[in-house]
Amino acid sequence: MRGSTHLIAGAALGVMAGSLVGGPAELVAGGVVGGLGGIISDVDHPGSMAGRWLRPVAVWLEERSHHRDSLTHTFWFCAAAGFFLGYIAWILTGEPVLIAAGVLACLSHLVLDGMTRSGVRPFRVWLPRLKLRNLRHGDKAFPGTKASWLNWNRFVDKVEYWTGRRFRGRFYTGKSPVEPLIEIASLLVIAAVGYFELSPFIFNGDNLEIYRTLAKLFG
Ligand SMILES: [Zn+2]
């Protein structure tokens, strides 16, 4: 899924979460946290928006694992990163609901990428394998120990097999009409929530006086 879709969909979720407590500042904060949360997973790819901002991190991650096969495209990372982003916003604005904005937006990245052909493996875990270069089953040099060491590595293989299930959909990133559709739907959500939540602040009596004054000055 392309970056703009992640950004706008994440922002829409953030704005919706922000609207639970209302107020212009909460909506904007929700939108910013949601937008950031939506794109942060692609930091494992230097060509992405997040990857361009944090290029050294992106290069390091891409060298270690292919795009979408890194830690940042897992449920574990998204839950933690979304919570962290939301927590910072909570401290800055005093609104704990922004944690929901961050977590929802981060997880939306996995859902959207999971709709594409390449898919995601959200529940992967990584365990360290023991290095057994010169140690084979039946080696006399290490009687007793080698079997359990080999068992550990077999256990790691199994865990990676169980947790490594790939979730994938039918869409091609950058070519599918579903991406502009999601973007338009998300923009409509942002516009609708913004209108219903902000109109009382914009069109109250005090502001109308200001508008009249401005109209006299410039009109
Ligand atoms: Zn992605």
C-alpha cells in the first residue's frame, strides 16, 4: 500500500479518536499522531516517507531484512510504536485518548499492507539460534550437550514457522483502484468529523464578531 494511503487513513483514524474528546486541538493532535502512526512501519524502506526522514535507520533495517519482513511490520512493533506516539501526544496535550489514535493508526498499516499481494507476517517472532558449525548430532566431543542444543534450534524453527504466517490480499501496491478509494473515504471522514466537531467553535458568537470585523477591514 502506498505511503499517501497510509498517511491519510491513519490521520482519519486519529481524527476519529480525537473527536471522542472533541475540541480543535484534540482533532489536530489526533490527526497528526494518526498520520505519523500510519506511516511509521515503512521506516524499514529508505524510499518511503518515514524512511526518508530517518534514512540511517531505514538503511540499517533494509540491510537486515527485506522491506515488510522486518520488525516494523509486526503487530508487536505497531502496538508499541502506536502507544509510544500516543503517549507523547498525551503528555503534550493532556488527552489520554490520543493513545488510541496512535495504536489504531499503527495497526491500520498492517491491515492495509495485508490487503496487498505481498502481504504481511504480523505475528512473527525472532529467537536467537545457537551456532552449531562444528557440532553435529553424535559428536563425541560434546556428549550430552549437543542434543539439547540441536533441539533448541529445532524449537526456534518451529516457533518461526507457527508465528510466520503471511496474511495477503489481492491488490497490487500503486496499481490498485482500492488505494485512491481508501484515500477519498478517509478524506471524507476527516472532513465530516472536522465539520461536525469544529463548527460550534468556528461559528460561535465571539468568532462571528471577529469575522464581521475582518470583513469590514478587507471587504
Ligand atoms: Zn508497509
